[in-house]
Amino acid sequence: MSCLACFASCCATMTCGLCTSVASGLSKKSARLAYCGLFGLSLIVSWILREVAAPLLEKLPWIKSSDTHSEEWYQIQAVLRVSLGNFLFFAILAIIMIGVKDQNDRRDSWHHGGWIAKMVIWLLLVVLMFFMPNVIISIYGTISKFGAGLFLLVQVIILLDFTHSWNDAWVEKDEQKWYIALLAISIVCYLAAFTFSGILFIWFNPSGHDCGLNVFFIVMTMILAFAFAIIALHPTVSGSLLPASVISVYCAYVCYTGLSSEPHDYVCNGLHNKTKAVSTSTLVLGMLTTVLSVLYSAVRAGSSTTFLSPPSSPKSSAGKKPLLEEKLEEGEEKKEKEAQPVSYSYTFFHLIFALASMYSAMLLSGWTNSSESSDLIDVGWTSVWVRICTEWVTAALYVWTLLAPLFFPDREFL
């Protein structure tokens, strides 16, 4: 108990010193990066406590019950408790920011300022979670599985929005060199997707073993890549090869992460001899993907034409102004400038971080599966099926963005 108190005291001292030196330098432009940095700090804390906190948690009577728990169970507890504190922090901010429409709203200043108070509140919430009863943590662990799945769905929508925007931006330039660039990148992406799929056959279909399930996953990935190109290039579909190729590469990568998450004693997992290397690379890739996707969603929120933009944002209401609006008097124009709409949805911004907290907890805890070795991360059949289902959902959503305009020509899609 004294060790835990000492550890918490040291963390509080270092955090307060960091808050004082950093918070004063934050501005409105760097607020989103500051939230990403705070989220990244929570990942680091979760990772560290996962490795070192098990002996400390065993000494806390409200965590250690009469049952005998394994070391992996205590590691999952540490990850979930940090994640719950982080989730509550961003969920509270998301609730507070509901309805912010312009920069004159007091909540706008709350979003961009008060960093010392925010960091103290974040630290208190994380520490408080270590005093919560196990049943609350168990319920959060169950809910986190659904929240993590929702975060993966948001990732997919963001990726689709990015690929279509990238393609549209280069096509609008209407120059031959940009068309050539689009074609070249598309070919490279398709070559990478099929080459990587071929490598997966070598890694996850070792000779002498019946690995029909792995073969099915890989073959489906290749079939989907072909289908993307055929549908996108069909004359009745206003598609393009670039989004199809990028989604194909992403599906191949998700297939790899799913297959590499198979139990390492499974004979069809050809990477089982490199257990530590694979688990470390999976963790690093997962953490990097999480941080980048959260950061991109924050930046993209102000310019996306999908649900990422609030109704009052300039991008979501783009179009020609009515004649009367164009002839506003000078006084009205000044008033309009004083109450400029926010550039992105603050509520959605913080909600993304809340869902990402759940996803990172599942990644670090192997989807709360304590049957695997404590040295492994994101390993188990639950992880496998989550990844594979994410790939299939990605494919379905992409095909829907291509076919939906044919079924609903009067509506706008990605």
C-alpha cells in the first residue's frame, strides 16, 4: 500500500511540474495536438502499469478477492482502470461541449484552455479508478468491447472519407500529370496488396498442416481486392481506382493483424517462433494506428462532408448564399464575424478519444482474455474475429459508397 502511495505521489509531482511548464504554451491551434498528447500519455501509463503494477494491485484488498487470480488478470485490471479514467475524462468533456455553435460560447474557451485543471482532473480520475470495486471494472470491460468495435467502425469511415477526398482533390486539378500519378499510385497499391497476400500464404499456411480457415481469410481478401476494382471501374458506377487500391491494401493489412493475433500455439500461425517480436510489433502498430487515427479524425472533423462536421460548420453548409445574405449591412457583417461557427464538432472530437480509450484497453488486454501469456499483446481468437470482421465491414462500406448513389441518386454519400 505504501509503495502504491509513493508511486502515486511521484506521478502527481512529475505531472504537476509538466502541467505548469506545458499548459501555458498551449493555444487554440495546438489544443487538438495537446489532447492527442494527453491520450498518448494515457497509453504509456497503461503500458507501464501493465508491466509493473500487478504486484501492487495484489496488495489492495478491494481488488484482491478471495479467488486466486493470475498475473494476467491483474495486468488487465491495471489497463482497464487507467482506460476507464481516461474514458470518463473525455466523455465528460464530450457531454459539456454538446451544442457549442460559435466561438463566443463559454464552452469554447473551456475546450481550448484550463489545461492545468484538465490535467489534474485527468490524473485524479485515473487514480480514483484504482479504488473502484471489481464489478464496475468488469462491466466497463464488457462495454469496452462494443465501444472498441464502434471505434474501429469510425476508423473505417474516416479512411473511406480520406480516400475519396484524396481522389477528388487530384481529379479536380484536371491535369495529365495528376491522372498519371493517380494511376501509378493505384497500381503500386494493388501490387502491394497482392504481394502481401502472397506472403500471408507463406506465413499462415505452413506445409503439412490443414489451415483451411487461414486460406479462406487470405483468399477472401484477394477476391475483395478484385471486386473493388471491377465495381469501381464499371461504367455505371462513378468510382475510381485509387480508393479501391488503398482499401485493398488496408484490407490486406487488417487480414495480417487478424492472422497474427491467432494463439501462438496454433500450428497454422507461422510466426509463433517469433512470439516476442510479433507481439511487440503488433502493439507498436496498434498504438501508432490508434494515435494517428484519432489525430486525423480531429483534423478531418472540420472539413469532412460526412457526419464528422457539425451542422453549423462552414464546410457542412457550403453553397451559394441567398441574395439577401449577400447584401447584409456593415453592422450585421461585424456581428457575424464576432460569432464565427466552430470549425469542428467538439463533442464528436472528445467522443472519438473516449472510444479510442476503450479500443486501446482492448488492444493492451487482448480483449480482456487472460488465457494467453502475459508477454503477448492482442492475441487470441477474439482478436482474430474482431480484425477479420473489421475487414469485411470495411469492404461492405466501401462497396456501399459506390453503389448507394445508384439506389439513391438524390442523396449525397462519401
